[in-house]
Amino acid sequence: MHRRIYRALLIAYPPEVRSEFARDMEETFHDRYRATRGTAERFRFWLRAVSDLVATATLDRLGVGRARGLGSGAGGGVRRARGASMIARILQDLRITTRSLAKRPGYTTVVLLTLALSIGAPAAIFTVVDGVLLSAMQYRDPDRLTRVLVNTGGPGWHGASGPEFADYEARLESFENVAAYRGRYTTLGGSTAPLLTMAVFATADLLPMLGVTPALGRTFSAEEDRPGGDPVIVLSYGLWVQLFGGDPEVLGRTVKVNGSLHTVIGVMPRGFNFPSPDYQAWLPLQLSLDNPLARTNHDLDILARLGSGVPMSRARAEVGLLAQRSFDAYPEFYAEHGYRIRLQTLRDQTVGESGTPLLIILGAALFLLLAACVTVANLVLARGETRKREVAVRTALGAPRMRLTGQLLTEHMLLAVVGGLGGVALAFFGVRALIAADPGWIPRLWEVGLDARTLGFSFLLVLTTGLAFGLAPALKMARADISECLKEGVRSGAGSGSSHRLRRTLVVTQVAFAVVLATGVAIMVQTVRNLYRVDLGFRPDHVLTMRLVPSFETYGTAPARVRFYEDALRRVRILPGVTEAAAVSALPLAGEGASNWSYLIAEQPDLSIGDAPFAPIEQVTPGYLDALGLTLVRGRFFNERDGPASPAVAVINEAMARTHWSEEDPLGKRIKVFDPGWPWMEVVGVVKDVRGAGLDREARPLVYVPHAQGHATAYLSHLSLALAVKTEGDPTALAGPIRDAVWGLDADVPIPDVATMGELIAASVADRRFTMLLLSGFGLVALFLASVGVYGVISFVVSQRTHEIGIRMALGARGARILRQVVGEGLLLALLGVTLGLVGALFVSRVFQPLVFGVAVDDPITYLGVAVMLILTAVCASFAPALRAARLDPLRALRANAE
Amino acid sequence: MKRTTRKPGSSLPLRPVEFHILLVLAEGERHGYGIIRDTEIQTEGQMRLETGTLYRALRRLSALGLVRPTKRRPASDLDDERRRYFAITPMGRRVAAAEARRMAKLVEVARDRDLIPGAKVAGAG
């Protein structure tokens, strides 16, 4: 192994050298390697061998010092010699540096590791931030692509309805194009091997608007997009390969989409994945506006392209005006809840809320880098103290100061560069690990990779780092007073007052950085803890979930769907280890975003659809209460007798009971969906609120209806439901058996999204947890660095004052007093640092505002806790040297200095 | 042959590394690791040659005609690799001798000026 590595490294030499000596060198290296024993010795051996190789290979490559009369001719020799001598001097500096660094492997390793880690972390995070937030999207003029979002009451922003979209298309002049689309689970292929994927159903404008040309064929036309138009499909590159083996003659062939044949008219290029890589096919939306109530169905995503030269502000003013006109024109739809339109660039929308945590993490990483710079500067200064004499002697012997400063700076730059290379390597693996671990909330993570920009950023980091920690000490050492140093040199380890002052300042800074990072950690830890303490309203433990997507062909009718789920659940329920199994249209915290439906309440005045209240309607099977551990507050939950033929029933949550019947008993009250012709449902039970939209979101009104009655009371019985299975033991162990049980009933049902309820909850707070975990890592490192810094300075103070302490103890000072005094020194540094850090944290912590939950960003208790922790750490760090001082033998201390 | 007509003094002063290598080879042929080991013994551990530095020096020495590679021989532990040995040339001996004389003169001068007191009262202190 070692041989192979060395052989690979030999490539550094010029070819003529290699052809003659490579084999001999490898042999000799091997012999020497065999003569070394032990890890430490091997490490030093490698360090020396590699630095020797780099130095000699560079000299060879530059032709420096080549034997005269052999290689270089006479012509141009002078100029070359002069250039070479300068290069040779730099190289000599480098050689001296590598040699002196190799002599101190401990120091070198610590510095390199610190630098590699602290450059690697920001480089990795920058790569992600750059890829996600900064780099251009692959579409034409991506910054003019705008999402149009609508709010018609309730929290958050959603898509537009068909008629609203028609308004935008007809009226808005700020935009070149307006397109509508919606994504759906879609089954592709015949009955033998159906493939479940996500497909986009879009108006004809969408794909041309993105400005991506198909790799094959064309996108669909406006004619094909009309209701009743030809069924056509555009495939993704991946799907084209998967379904047709990449056949170039694919155009004109057909694919079954949800049971009906569609003609392939185009294939998008590799890497095209609007709106996300989950989407594999694009089909015409064929929007029809027949339904008189269509204006309330906000199920279309809208993408528009801003006209060239049109400022966003003008577009905003125009949509505001349009919303106002529609509000006046359709009071029956908007009077009660209003109508608001919001514009957001596609980039902002894609990146959305993930920007804040990412920027916080990047900021924390940079903070850590600063803390590391301070640490390294401190190490360099400490080392400078021991080298001072060497520097002084060399100056006295006539070495020019410029050269000395240059040499010291060379050393620091070399450290920064080597550390930086290590950092880039770390960043490379860090990014790979990050993509592999995909925390789920970072959009466009699939596009991220280490590129020239990251390398440029890292180079910048290295340069500034090298200067930051290297320049001041280098100047300082070279400027030191020679005679002073030579005199002082007798006392080894003693430093000048000014450099000591600098080191103390650096330690104070370190503590301050640690305080800022620790405050961020404390805020995030409390946020995550508070989130997990929230009363979910259900019991998530031992629950396995998955989605079933039966084919529309086989289960076209409501009875077939109801029977399918009854049969499937019966099969799952008898599996050993299963306590209860149920199905639901949308699981809580799964991010499935249930639609809101308008409803009416019996014995209350008839309202227009715009004025009627609205809530999500969940379709569930009777076991849902027990499977998910919901709490029944009043009445009863559904049972097997609540079938299609029996009286229509509904169960509501407490939030809904509070909203409409705060003074009365909701049991026996009747509600119905808004559209005419649907029956009244009797409220038979009330369950405790479930936090479905997010752990930090208060529950809103919600209606549950039996899946078996869905087609009779709530428009339809859903085809695709999620299973929630309560188990006795480890729920993941049952994933296989449950799938087999369902496939025993129908082998063609795709079963995606298998996850435990715990995983769903974790995913719903993944951004905060991820931020917290990374911050905690950074915070711990910063804390460690700070305590090492305090320890170093206090140790130094003690060693410097050995003589003084010896005298005092000889004069009768007690150990305890010395101990107090030395620890007091550490405490003073800590207090200064903490004060500075707290002020900094107060400013910095504002960025956490969008993320925090249940804790204020300026919570005094948190700050106090951080302060106490840092001070304790500093006291602990100064305790060991203080103890050493207190236990000094006065006689030996005095003698030691006299020698 | 131009190289052999050169005077021994023309390549002086030798670099310390090169002088040590010539001293080792003056005793007999060595392969690379042998030179490293013997240099270390000869300087009582003061000089530890690195592989790259050694071969750079050997290259220069053979270019100057002071050292020449000899035939490859099987390694002592009988693995299949064959090592190249290096030998000092007659020119190399003359150059090493000239360097040694130069250094001896320097030592004389130093001793005359009482710079090496330890050499006269060895063992005291």
C-alpha cells in the first residue's frame, strides 16, 4: 500500500528523472518504510518523505541547481539564472518551512486539522448555499419566472382556480405568458407492469415558457390542450429510457396513462425536472370551466413570465387591481374572506423558507472559521515565543528583516494552503454526505456539486485565513527587539509583554465567538425541544404509514374502492404484530396539504360560497381513531355500520366545535358540503385537535367522514389513501409483510412513501433539527477552542510567573490564595469575552426569528445560561495550571529561575 | 572525453550531502537505502537523508562523473526486485580527497584561532 502511494506521488518528478530513478527511489522508500515502527514514527516518516518529495520535485521541475555543463545551454542563461535564483529563494523558504514544520509534527498536525475542519465546513455549506440560493436555474431568463399565489381566507397561500387563471391570462399585461399546471400521482404503462410516477398536467404555455427545447419531438399545442383534445404526453429523459430503452423512434408510440392511451410527442432533455425531479411526464391540462362553482377550486399552480423590462412593482400593482375588480364582480365568492394575489419569483418560491436555516448555518460556519483563525493565531504566537531567540540571532547575524517576515509568512501561508486543501477535500466529502443524507427540506439539492465557484470561495477563505492568523504574528516576531530577546532568551518560554497582551485579546475574542455560537445552539435546542413537547393530539409511536395507489381502471367505482380498502385492511389486521390498521386520505404532518372545502351548517342562514366556512375533509376508515391514537372527546367515532346505505355521519375536531358551537353541544348538529344536492351529515363525535400542518401550527377546523360514505356525502370516495398501522413491536419490521398482504389482494398496487409516523414527524421539523445539529457541532468545537485558548494563556501566565510565585510562597503565601488568583485571571478573560459575546449574540440572534418556537431570540434565561456555561468552562480550563501553580515547591521554583 | 580532463577542484566545494555520499561510497558499493543508513551511522545520526534528496544528489554526482551506477543485483531478502548499486569513480575519489583536504585546512585554521578548545582538552567539562 505505502509503495503504491509513493509510486503515485513520484509523478511529481520530471519524466526524464522518473524513467531513470523511479524504481530505485521506490525501492529505497520501501526499505526505509520497513525500518520505521509505530504509528507516530510512521506519521513523521510520511510527513518528511512527502515534504522532501515536493521540495526536490519542484526544484527538478524548475531545473534549479542542475549540474552545469549538462542541461542548460549558454544562451539566455543569465536571465534564467536570475529568475531561477528568486524562485530558488522562495523554494528555499518553502524547504526551510517544511523542514521546521516537520520537526514539530504535533504543532503542525493541530494547526492543519483546525484549519482543514474550519475551512472545510464553510466550503461545504457554501457549496450548498451557492447551488441552492445563488446559482442560476436552468431555465431561460429564470428571474422573470414568477409564481402567482392566491389567498381567499385561511392561512397561507395556495394556487388559483380555473376562472381566476382565465382572468390572469386575459387581463394581466405585465406578463408575457401565464400558465397553469397541477401535479398528480399517475400510473403509466399497461396492466402488466404499471409504473407510478408524478406527472404535470399543464396548459400549452408552460413548457415553452421555461425555454427548454425538447430533446426529441415537440411539446403540446394549444389545440391538444382544449377539452377533448388529442391525448398526448411528453416524457422525461429518464422515463424515455425506462419505458422505451431510449428508442429514438419513440415519437408516435403510445403509453397508457391512468388507463387510457396517450401518444408520445416529445422527450425532454436530460436534467429537465420542472417542478422537481419527482415529475417524469408532462400532459395537457385540458382545463374546462363548465362548473359554476369552479371559481372556488383553487387547485392550479400558476407560473407567469414577466414581460421584459416590466418591473415587479408594476406587476404587483396590476394584480392588486385585478383582485379588487374580481372582489367587486363576484361578491358571492369573495365577500366574506376576500381575495388577495401575491407574486413571488420562482427562485424565491423554490428556495422558500429553506434560505434562513442555510444562511444561519453558513454564518455559523464562518464564525467557526473566525474562531479557528484566532486559535491558530494564538498557537502561532505561542510558538513564536519559543522561536524568538532563533529569529533574534538570525537578525543579529544580518538576515534582512524582510526576508524573515517573508519566511514566517511563507510558513503561515503554507499551513493555510495545506489546511485549505484538506478543507476542500473535506468539503467534497461533506457535500456528498449531505446529498446522500438529503435532509429533505433543501430544494434543488440534486443540482448541487463542488465547482469552480466553491474552489474560488475556498481559495479566498485560505488566503484571508492565512493573512488573518499569519500576518500579525509574522510582523511582530520580525520586529522584535533583538537585544531584548537575546537577554530574555535565558528564561525559556518567557514572552514579551505586548505579545502576551495580544494573546489575551485573542482569547477574549475566542470566548466571545463561542458565546455567539452557543447562544444560537441554545435557541435552536430549545426550539426543537419545544416542538417535540407539543401535544400532537395523537400517539405517533409504533405506527407505520404508507400510501396505496390503486389503478383507476380496476377501482373506478366507489363500491370497488371501499371494498378494496376493507379487504386490504382486513388482511393487514390479521398479520402478527399488528394491533390496528386504518386508512386516511391525508396523514397528519406528512406535508400532504389537504384541500379546504366549503360547507354549510343546518339551521344557520344560507351563505354564498364565498361566505361559507371551509375546512379540510378527511376520509377515514373506522379503525383510524385507534390506529393513530386520537382522543375521542364526545360522542362516538365511526364503525363498520357507517356504510354507504346508512345515515350520513361526520366527526369534527375540537377547533371546529369551538368555532361553531362554543356554547352548545355539537353532537346531533348537521353539516353538508356547499354544493347543492349533497346530503346533511350528522355530527356524531368530537375528537381532540391533531396538529396536522406542522408541530408549530395551531390546529384548525377539520371534518372526518367515513371513506365508505365519501361518494355519498363528500363528492367522492378517494382512490388513493394512506395506511396507518399500529404495531406491537418495531413498526419497520412489518413493512414487508404489510406490502405482501396488500399485493396478495392486488399485485398491481404501487405502495410508495413507506415511513414510520416518527419519521414523518422528524421530517416535518427536519430543517430545525438539521440547523440545531450542525450548530451544536460548530458550537462544541468553538467551546473547545475557547477552553484550549484559556488553558494555554493561563498556563503561560503561570510558567512566566514561576519565579514570582516561588518568592511569594517562600514568604508564606498559601496555595489556596495562589490558586484563587490564577483562576481569577481566567475568570477575568472569560468575563470580558462573555460580555462581548452576549452583545454580539443579541445582534446576531435576530436571524433566528423565523425558526424559533416557544422561545424568544432574546430570552434572558438562555443568555444567562450560556454566560454561566462559558464562565464555568473558562474556570475549569484555568484550574489545571492554577493547581500546578499552587503546588509549586518554592525552593525549586526559585532555583529553576536562577539557573 | 571532456569530463575526465576536468581537475578535481573544479566541482568544489561539494555540498555536504554529496560529500557524505562520496565518503560512504569510498568504502564500497551501496544501494540507495545502504547509503542513507551508512550516512546516518557516519554522522552519528546528524544527517538523515530523505529519498528524494538522496537521488537528486546521486543524479548530480553521476552527471559530474563522480559516481556511477553499477549492475543491478538481487536484493538480500530474495524478493524479485533488483536494486541498482552505486560506486564511486576514480574522479570521485580525487574530488572527495580534495574536499577532505580543503576541510582539514579549515579545521587547522579554526584550531589556530582557539575556536575548538574542546579538541585539545577532550573529556573535560
